[in-house]
Amino acid sequence: MALSGLEIFKKLPKTNCKDCGFPTCLAFAMQLAAGKVELEKCPHVSDEAKEALSEASQPPILKVEIGSGEKAFVLGEETVLYRHDRTFVNQSALAVTINDDMSEEEIEKSVSDINDISYERVGLTLALDSVCIKNKSG
């Protein structure tokens, strides 16, 4: 969960040295909470505070990379839990599941159908990003 400006301020050195470019440590903390500056701009912050603030600023949804090459995509690493809070950074992936106990003909038909799936929505062409194989045969 994101920390408020006051929670961040409590972990700062409170020197009001202006080395970070802000008139007070509280002003710096408020900008840090808003995501407008990086913690590294404060040269006097302790290692313990850096560790605590970096842990608190971890995204609530962790990053997952799937695939390789130009078809690879990233899920997660979002700074909000709900799109209406701000926005998601990474596009959602579209996937379909195929069971491993299907016959060869069924798999070939499914793959053929999958390759043909494409939707146009709001000027964007959406196609499947992934095929998942579900182990139903045991």
C-alpha cells in the first residue's frame, strides 16, 4: 500500500537542507508520495529509511514476463489495484486454454480457430497473446 506524505516525512532526516530542490523535507515527502520525484534526490536519507520506503513503494501487483522475443508480454507491476484509481501500465493479455486430453484433430481445429481470432475495438486490433495447455490427463 502506498505511503502518505506524512508517513514518508517521518522516515526522512528532517534537515530541511534544500539539497533535494525542495524548501522543506515535508514538501519533498509530499512530492515523493505523489510519485513526482525519486528518493535518491535526498542525499541525507538513511539506509534503513531507504529500505523501508522502497519496500512500501513496491507495486501491489508483481511483474510476470511471459514468452520471449517480439511476442513476449508483461503482466502486473501496476501501481494501482483498480484501473479506475489511475490506469494500468501494461496491457492485459488475452489467452485461451487447450486441454491435453483432446484428440489431435480437436487440437488442430482449436489452433486453427485460435489463429483466426481477432477483434477490432476502439481502433485497436486485439488478438490472442497466449495459449495455455491444461493438464487434465494426469
